Amino acid sequence: MKNVTKMWSLWLVFILAAAIFVGCKNEYPSSIYKPNARYNPDPVITDVTPKFGLAGIDTITIVGKNFSANPEEDRVFFNGQKAEVLSASPTTLTVKAPNVPSDSVQIKLNVKGALLFGHYEYIKLEYASIEYGDFSNYDNASGLACDPDENIYVVLTTKKIMKVPPQGDKEVYGTASFIKATGMKWGPGGYLYMLRGNRTIYRVPPGGGHDEKFIPNVGGRIYDLDFASSKVLFVVGKADSIISVNMDTKAHFGAAGYPHFFLWGVRVYNGYVYVVGQYSGSDATIPKLAIWRNQILSDDGKLGPNELVVDWATLAKTKEALPLSITFSEKGELFIGASEGDAITVYSLDSGTSHPLYPGVIYPPTNYMCWGNSNYLYVNRHDEHDAAKRRIMRYTMKENGAPYYGRK
């Protein structure tokens, strides 16, 4: 009886398993291939211009066919990173190059409704901004100067004067009598001139070494300096004036009065001395923070009256932003470095218009600027409170800087 029951149990299991097997079938998804589907023609890229640009900065034109006139339907990738499409037509796209610097940037284009990508190989995108000289958080560098051979110089808190060649590692060029330089310029005869915010002009002899006091007392606390084409040296600071210095006789005099001013930056351009700083007097008609200028009237450094160039309040992005440094491009655009907000504001003397330099790519503070001999702009991004921001930067520009007469 037990055997009969066991046999019937086995038959029941077999019958149930067979029923389940027969009753089930595989539920595969339908094929994604649709033989009757219609797709847009695949995009074809025939040319790209320019084939060399700045990563994150330049606009690139892509030429070909089968593009969408709707920018949102054109998806462009530079080495896999999506680019912003600025304008579109069936044959031409204008895009902003993403920040992917490389010697070999592959461009891929997908158009909505098309199956395949369009390809273009290759273009070159250069760094618009790089950290320069291999300075770390612990290298508390101040000042900045460039010589005729594109070597740059800074002062460290160890009192070392560091030289950074265009190719190669930085090296010790000399020693300073102080731990912080407020201003530096390369001067006639191969001397490196430096200020530290006291009354003395220092210089390092050609080839390097320890600094010497060129003029022990010019009559006021001085913070920055620049040379005119006549080789007169102009210095500014808390001196109530722009001071003209004769480099041969060392004679000096107040060439333009700036009472109640703290001028921390100076640059000579096109027959004028430009200064940046703060006014602390009671005259409400004078801007508190601004750039002013004085015309150079003679080879011995006599200057014309003070002229307001631009009130910083009209350019500043925040109330706390300070204009820390100034320089000029060869086209005469005024570059203003700031403590926060836009790292550098480019101001047109002709039109009075301005725009930020490389927004989203470079960052403040911009304590000191020095243009090289071609299209590189060097920047000391010194931060008193955040060591991670302390770097010497090199920005690739699309133009050269205005002349530095001390290098001539």
C-alpha cells in the first residue's frame, strides 16, 4: 500500500511539473530593430575652425551637413565633455570649447533623430590658465617681475628671491632684506628693483645676489614702481604724491599731488602714469577707490594734473572687492586685478566698456600682474588667509602686453 501511495505521489509531481513547463513561455522584449523606422540623416563634419584655441574660452565653428537648426538638438562633445552650442544651422554650428586642454581633441556630434555620430580628429586646445613655477602652499611668494628673457622673479618669506626660467626649475636668484615685496620691476642695466612698503628703493645687481639700498629715503612709504621711456622711475604709496626719480643722480621730487591717498599700484602707458588706490579724505566728489592718471610732460618726470580714469564702484562685482593691481595690453586695454569677484576686469579707455577676463577659468585674488614679452600674463595670486590659493599663475592671452620700459 505504501508503495502504491509513493508511486501515485511521484506521478502527481511529474504531472504538475509538466503542466508548469507546458504552461510557461519566455517573455522576451520585442526587438529594438524596427525595419520600418525612419531616422534623420547622420551628421557629417567636414571642417572645424580654428584648429587651435584656448580651452574653456574660445568659440569653435563646426562646418558640415545634416545638423539641426535647433541648438538643443545638436549635442557636441570634445573628448567626451559636452560643449555649449551657441548657434546652429543645418550646415554650421558655433560652440564654446569646454575646458579640456589637449593636443589631440576629438570632436563628436550627435543630432537628435540620427543614429550615428559625426566625427572630427583632431584640434588642439591650450590651457588658458596654469599654475606656474611649481610653488606650493608653503611658498608665500610676493611681488612679481619679468626680465627681457621671460624669467620671472618673486620674493619668499624666507627672504629668498626666486627666479623661474621659461624652461626649467626655479632657482635662488638672490636674497632680500625683507620677507615681503609690495612692488617689483626689472630695470635698466639688468637691475631688479623692489619695494617693501617703507621709504626705501632696493635693487639687486645684474646676475643676482643680495639687495642693496638704491635710495634710502624718498620721503614717503612707497609700494609700487614703474619706469617711463625716458628711464625716469615713478614710485607711489602713502607719500601724498607720485614721486619721480632720476636714475642717474637719484634726485627725486613729488611730481603730482595725491594727498590723503594710498596708491598701491602704478603703470606707465602711452605717455601717462596710471595709478590705482584709495582716497581717505573728506572731498565727496573724489571716488574712494579708483584708477587715476597723470600725463608725462617732460623727460625728467614732471606730470600734469590728476585725471579720473574710472571709478571702481562702477566695475566692482561686490562691495568688498578691491582693485589690487593694474597693467595694459598692447592695444591699450586696462587690466584691473581684484581681491574678489572677477579676477581681472578688462576696461576699454576708448569706449568705457568692460568685461571680465576668462570668467569661470581664472579666480581671484589678483595681487600683482606682469605681462611677459609676448602673449603670457603672469599673476601673483597671493592670499593672506588661504594658503591653498597662493599660486603664481600664467594666463595665455590673445595679444601681447604694453611695453615695460625698464626692460628696454
